[in-house]
Amino acid sequence: MDAAALSDHLVAEFGDLLEPEVSYGLLTVTVTPDGYRRVAEFVRQDRDVNCNFFEFLCGVDEEAAGIAVVLHVYSISHHHHVQVRSVVPRDGGRLPTVHDLWAGANWHERETAELFGVGFDGHPNLAKLLLPEEFEGHPLRKEFALMAREAKPWPGAKEPGE
Amino acid sequence: MGLVDKVELPQPIKFVFNWGRKYSLWVFNFGLACCAIEFIATSMARHDFIRLGVIPFAHGPRQADLLVVSGTLTDKMAPAVKRLYDEMPEPKYVISFGSCSNCGGPYWDSYSVTKGVDQIIPIDVYVPGCPPRPEALLHGIIKLQERIGTESLKERYARGELEPIVVGA
Amino acid sequence: MSTEQTTTGGNGGRQVAAPPDGGVAFQAADGTGVGIIVRDRADRALQTQDMTLNVGPQHPATHGVLRVVVTLDGEMIESAEPVIGYMHRSFEKLAEYRDYRQIIALVNRHDWVSSICNELGVALVVEKQMGLEVPERATWIRMLMAEWTRVLNHLMFVGSYPLELGAITPMFYAFREREEIQALMEWITGGRLHLTYCRVGGLKQDLPRGALQLSRDLVPRLRKRVKEYETLVLGNEIFAARTKGIGVLPADVACSYGVSGASLHASGVPEDARKTEPYLFYDQVSFDVPTGRNGDCYDRFAVLVARIKESLNIIEQVHERIPPGPVATKLPKVVRAPAGHAYVRAENPLGQLSYYMVSHNEKTPWRFKMRTPSFNNVSALPYLLKGTLVPDMIAVMGSVFFIVGDIDR
């Protein structure tokens, strides 16, 4: 199914619960944290959507709005992609885990939890994955400044982008 | 160690000892990142470093003379490097291969990268490049061998305990 | 020892639920491991305890700094947990501080044996978001370089996988081939390993005179040598005995983990981004996607060797198709991608590489997510290693074909 048909199919099932958006040929549906699990299950189990290939799960820092968690899955049989996006509050944001639907989500959720500080309910082991254990802070948040850039000015002749 | 660390050897014997040491360096494979690929390429048939006397595939740090740190050192890996360096018996030499191990390299502003392996262990030769060509590593090895050739073991051991380097302090 | 006792002899453990095949199980006092009481031939109780073994982070067979903590019952692995992060260089955070064009020099270092394919993804995603048209000549040359890089990457693993199993010769042969291809890469781009040849909007410079002829001459030499690998390695009975039937990955488990590339194809799923969502001009060349049947280590390696042959086919077809013309579009002085998010999927030699970029119309990207193939491939290791023997662990870990920089980014 192409993105527009997929969008209609999902809206027909969930109505106002999700907001679809098609950008550069990719469908992204934004749901509230409460509806996230239901939409993920549907995307995995419905015959016409059947997204069985797990691509990634990441966070995007949306500053005042919160932290957006983006789950991107693909269907091998139908050759379409779906992104399920859910915005959680910056402090104490939690989402249900999807690692029982896609086993690959296990590590991706651990990585998002340590880099952004988002909790995942039902995850068996949210220990740090990439960072050393004594690391403090959530590095990919926008307020986490890179100390090397603060301590020493950029050594190149021009700022990035000039 | 017997007399070697207490007595300054006469020049002919020192020449022979150093000649033996510099042309039989067992190198400990400590490939971390991309520079490890160029290190492996240097050990392979085209840019062979065995002909210079550097023997790859030491069985462990305890049987190695030379440590070539090739690749980015992260804060998580730093204690392992220190431990492996300490396990090597004296006299030992370290070549820092590549700009990541020299000074942090392209990741100079990263939160998880140690800016240079010389913050943790003392280095004898720095080979710059990203990644350096195999010929650069051969050049670095030759420079190291020149230094070993004129080295006095008594002075080396008389330096005593090397000052500990504290990471992050 | 009677089964009514509640402590083990010595380590003061406590009795836990009985194992399914009979016997009594005790857990040691410090919580580590579970000891099973087995009975020997004279029906005396022998007490065993699981051992936790740490493989890595520095180990000759783990391709870099990957650490695996295995719990062993004798020689059998009960559970294996990879510990990663020893090469975490925070590419995603660094990309937020660099201009769209500077990211290319950064990003060809995460999968450090396939630099062009990484850069290609970045160039494609920025061009998609900015709506840039890339000249045809640049696209064909990008394809040529991407396929040579694919051959380079596969040769690396064709050399190092038999080395882990004890065969030293293929390593030298593979690096002999790699040196010849790297000489071609150096002729065209000036670099051996990190090429930084793709630019947003095209390429850095045109092909130098003689490069195309060098490439044409190299293909038949490589074809002959790939045949050598097949007879030397795949036909070797020791190699076959060590890899057939080991580390079987079923197709549905592979998809659930997001395993891609040669490992997925060996499990029977021919999912290749070059075929299903063709980028560049892959829909204008003909090639096959080799798949395996059993999903074991032998199939994964056989698929890898077959992929080299397919890449050589593509390279030969591309040689005839490169048109004359410019190789780069003119970029504005300040490159800004419009606000929004874009996603590009590319077939890296190791598997499926996707870039997801969110832009807030600034000079640097807002969020740059790299979905790397090795991260998902290695997350399937706990499934693959459960129930294997220790020597097979090396065979399985090597057959997953990962690069540690790709896992940790």
C-alpha cells in the first residue's frame, strides 16, 4: 500500500486517536502515549499492514513540547513503512514497551532511555547500553552541552554553516 | 633483570642488545577502530612489517613488547587500556596510531571520547593521519627502532616509577 | 546427598525450582549461577555450577571492542549478553553541531570499511529534503563507487571469518584484493579508507583519466579470485563441518530483530533496498539477490561470496552507462534544509542503513538518527548463542558480520 492508502486505513481504524502526516513519501502517525500501544499492536498484527520488520525506535527532542519517541517499522510482505510517533513530557515521560512485538526494540528502547531519559514500562532490563555506568545526564537532550565546545572555541576558521 | 638495569653497558654490548631488541618487537594487536584496518593492511603482504622485525599476533599483553593503539579511545574502554598496558612487561613501547588516539581526532567534542590515549598511558611515537597510510606506520616503526637502538636500559629503569596519570581529574 | 536438604555443600545456597529433566537445582548464596545436582554412573551426586565467562572487550576474535558475557554450563552456553558501548563516539550528537556538508566527513567512519555507502545515505537524505537534482553522471559514478565499496567490505569479512576459524591463508588473499581495489579508490578519490567523495549535490570531483579503464581491468581479475575463495574456503570440509547447522536464524525471528543484509538473505528473505525501493539507478541494472536456505553460518558466508559476484556484475553494467556531464550541482553558500523530517533507506554492505533527519530550518540538523545494520544484527546474538558450544560461539559471532563502530556509532 502506498502512504496515502495506508494513512486512510489507519484513520479508518483509529479515527481521531492518531494524526497522520505524509512527508517525502513516508507516513508518520502521531498518537498520545495512551494510544501508542494499541496502534503499535495494530500495525504489527493487522493483515493489511503487517509490519513485521523492525527498523528503529529513537527519540527526538522537541524542546518545550516534550520528547517525541519515533517507532519506525516496515512490512516485508507489503513493502511499506510506518512511523508511529508519540510525544512524552520531558520529566518522567513513560511509554509502554513494544519489545514483545518486535524483539529488536529491546536494545533500541534501552538506548533511547539512556540518551533521552524516557522510561519504558514493561521492559525487562533498562540498564545503560552505550554509555559507561557512571555517566550522568541524558546526552542527546538539547540542554546537555558538549563540554569540549564550551571550554574551547571551535578551532576551524569558520563556524559550521558559514 | 640482573646487571642490565644497574650498570651502563659498554658500547659494543649495548649495540648488540639493542639491535636484538629493536628487531624483534612483538606487537600486541590493540585495534580499536578504523585505524586497525590500516594496521592489519600494514601487516599483510603488501606493506609487510614483519620484514622490519615487528611480529604481529602476540598471544597476549604479557608476551608483547609493543602496543600500537589504533583507533578511538572512549571513556568506557579507558580502564581496559590501562590494565592491558600494565600487564605488559618492561621494556615496553607504545605507538599511538591515528589522530583519534593522538588527540581525540574528529571526535574532539564528543562526550564519550578520551581526547588522546596519552592521557592514560605514556606514548613513544605519535603517527598522525585519519587513517595514516601504512607507509606512515612503517615510518613510525623505523623511528621507534632508531630510538631503541641508542637507548640505555639503565637510564630507562632509573627513571623509576612513572607518574600516574589521572583520567578526568 | 539426599534431596531433602536445603543447602548445598559449601556455598550455602538455597533450593530453587527443579529442572525439567529431573534432579535438584540450587542457587548459590551470592545469587550467581544455578547449580544442578546430576548423578554420575555410580549414582553419586555431582554438583555443577554455571560459570560466567567474559569474552572481550579486547579479544582477537571479536572484530573490535565487543564484549560478550556468557554463562556456561560446561561447554554449553546458557545465556550470552553482549555489552556494547566501547566505541560509542556519539555521532548523533556531533552531527547536530556540524553543517549538513560536514556531516559527510564524520559519517563515513561509523562502518569503517564501507565509507562511500555511508556518505551516500547522508547525501541522499539531505538532497531529498532540499529537493536537489543530482546530475546523471554523478549518480552513475556514485553507483560504481558504492559497488566497489561493497566488494571491499565483503572481502574484509571473507578474509577475517576463516581467520577466526583457524584458516590463515584467506586473510592474505583477501587483503591482496583489497589493496588492488584501494589503489583504484586512491586513484579516483585520493583516500584509501575514508574517502569523503560524495558531496551534497553530487561528487567531489570527476573521475580522473584512466580510472574507468583501471576499473574495467580489475573486474575479471577479481572474478577469477572469487572463484578461488569458493573452492578454497566453501569447499573445505573443515569449514563446512564448523559452520553447517550452526547458528540457525529463522526468518521470522530475523525480521523481528531487524536483522538485515547477508544474515537476513541467508535466512531466506530476499529483502534488499536496491530491489524493493531502488535508489540511485539500481532499477536500471540487472542483478540477483542471493539467498540461502537454512540460515546457518555456512549460508551467511556463501551469501557473502555470492554478493561479491553480483556487485561485480553491477560494476560491469555501470561501466557502459556513465554519460558525460557535470558531477555536482551548485550549492548555495549557506545550506539549509527546510523544516521537516526525511528518511532514506540504503543497502549498506552489512545490511540496511537508514538515516532519519529532522530539520528546523537551521544550518545544522536538529536530529540525525542513524539506524545502523550492525546494531540490530548484534542484538540478535543472545538468541543465536543460546545453546551453542564455546567453539561455535566464535563461528556464530563472526558470521553475523558486524563492525563495532556501526553498533555503537
